[in-house]
Amino acid sequence: MIHFLAKHFIRDYENITDPKVRRAYGVLCSCVGIALNLLLFAGKLLAGLLSRSIAVTADAVNNLSDAGSSVVTLLGFKLAAQAPDQDHPFGHGRMEYVSGLVVSMVILLMGVELGKTSVEKILHPQPVDFSPVVVFILAASILVKLYMALYNRSVGKTISSAAMGAASADSLSDCLATGAVLLGILAGHFWNVQIDGWCGSAVAVFILWSGFTAARDTVNPLLGQPPSPEFVAQIHELVRTHPEIIGVHDLIVHDYGPGRRILSLHAEVPASGDILELHDVVDGLERELNEELGCLATIHMDPVVNDGGLTAETRERVAAMVRIIDPGIGIHDFRLVPGPTHVKLIFDAEVPYQCPLSDQEVKRRIQAGVQALDSSWSAVVGIDKSYV
């Protein structure tokens, strides 16, 4: 249904890289979620009244809160679409993450409340009235919620939306919650076994875990997480199309919300090249990164001596030694400064966050390794952290 509605109500619906199209998908899914949750609320409220089941009535109220969550998601997409202003020069894109965090808090609250209710049912079990109509309504509700979980997850992956991912987790949690209610009704009717409380407790644990993972997925981009390996690979692929650029390092990506990424990197260029020509190449690359990946790019040029002589040979020897310390460590900005008694090797080491050694220990080992290669060498090492 979502794809059918998208074809008819979203202009250029296949162009998901367009922020307007992406926002339209979020608004469409939120509106469908509001409508379906209100429908489920009405159906379950009727079922609760017919069966005189507190669990079914509580499940109906839960769907009403889900409609509220969809309203929060809708507001998140609307607020995220606001243009940059004086107080928020990088836009309001992170409001989408905030709305996803609010939804995940609702999931956690639902898990806590369901857990409390389930414990009470274990301590004080109560039979409920059986009705085929109630069973049908609950079964249909599970199917509808499963559909909502699937389309929220699909659209969330398509447009890379943490808020839609949280909505999918919420819908899946509702499937299990309603399933537990239905199982309790069937078990009580056919086997006279009151297991509402035990089923509810198991579902509460799952809901709490879903809420935790949904919150983690929205908090991470708010705190600042590394770019995906795929995005980094796209950047390097674009850079490699320019033979004038020898290497790339110090890549930093700032995420101000989907479609609002700012990146900076250092591009190594030949020190012997024409500075105006190289500057033109770097300017062109900045435009390409903006057009191809939709991000604002700032590139710093680093001149590198690549004459194939002593500097290049020394650099390769040092790089090989550094890889022995840790295969993930790389070096850049390598320079030789000859002196009357020794030669200074000045460079930076890019150390991955997962490296088990401290920065000081890495520096100490590199300096000792340089001395072992040649006693006349002295290393001046800077440490950069790398998440790539």
C-alpha cells in the first residue's frame, strides 16, 4: 500500500536522494500509521468491552499511544525540513533523530507498564470472557501491526531514517504484545490455564530490549558516530578519479541529519606540482562530493615530496615498520629534515580507535622502531585517531 500511495502522492518518488522526496516518504508513513493505529484502537476497545478483558483494553490504549508516536514522527520530519537560520546554521535535520528518541522512550515506557501489569496478573490471575469476535479482532490487529513493522523498516532502510526504524521496532513489539494477549485468552478458554501474566512478562522483556536498541540507534547519530564504510568507500572512489591526488587522510564527517552532512579531509598532492592547477583539481573535487554525495566538503591540500628518491624510500621503510606495531596504523605528512648530526623524520600516525595500545605507547614504539632502522634518525610523531 505504501508503494502504491507513494506512486500517486509523491512526485519523483524514486529519487530518494532528494530531501523533499525523503521527507514526503516520512510524512506519508506517519499519516498511514496514525490512521491504522486509530482504527486498531477502536477495534480493540470494542473487543475489550465485549470480553471484559483489562489486557485487551490496555492493548487498545497502547495503540492510541502509537498514534501519538506517529504524530511525533510526523512532527519530527516537519521540523527537520525547516531551513537553516541564524540560531541553527546547519539546519534542523537532527530533529528527526530526536523524534525517533521520543518514540523509543514510549516503547520503553510501554515495556515497563506491561511488565508491572503482567506481574500483577501472575499474582492475581483473572479469567476473561471468550468471544470469536475478540479473537478475530486481535488476530487481524497482529497482521496489521506486522504489516506496519515491515513497511516502516523497508522505508526506513530506503531513506536511512532512524525514526522510521524506531517506529518499526514499536510495531513489532505491539505484534508480540497483542499475541500474548491472544494466547492468554485462548489458553484460558480451551485449557483453563491463566498464563496472561507469564506471556506478558516475556513480551515486556522483548519490548524493553526493542526500546533500548531503538534508543541506541537514535542516540548514536546525536552524539556523533563514524560514517558508514560504504560512504567512506564512495569518498575514496571519487578521490581516486583524480590522479593528481596521491592520498587522503584526516577524513571527518559531521552529520547534522539525513541529507545534511559536512565533511573535511586532507588531500596529499605532489609538492613539485603547479599550485594553481592542483587547487583547481581540489576545488573540482569539492563540487563533485557535493553533487554526487550531497554533502558540503572542505579539502585541505598537503604537499608531499614524491620524487621517488630518499624521502619516498624512507617513508616506505617507516610505514612497513609501523604496520608491524599494528596493521591498522598508517602514516601521512611525512617529511625529512636533515641536520648536522641527525635526520628528523616528521610525520603523523593514524591510529584506529580499536588499537589496544595507548597513544603514548604507540608513539614510543614508533620512535624506538625508527631508531632501530637507523641510529641517525629521530622521529617527531603526531597521533591522529582514525575511525575508518
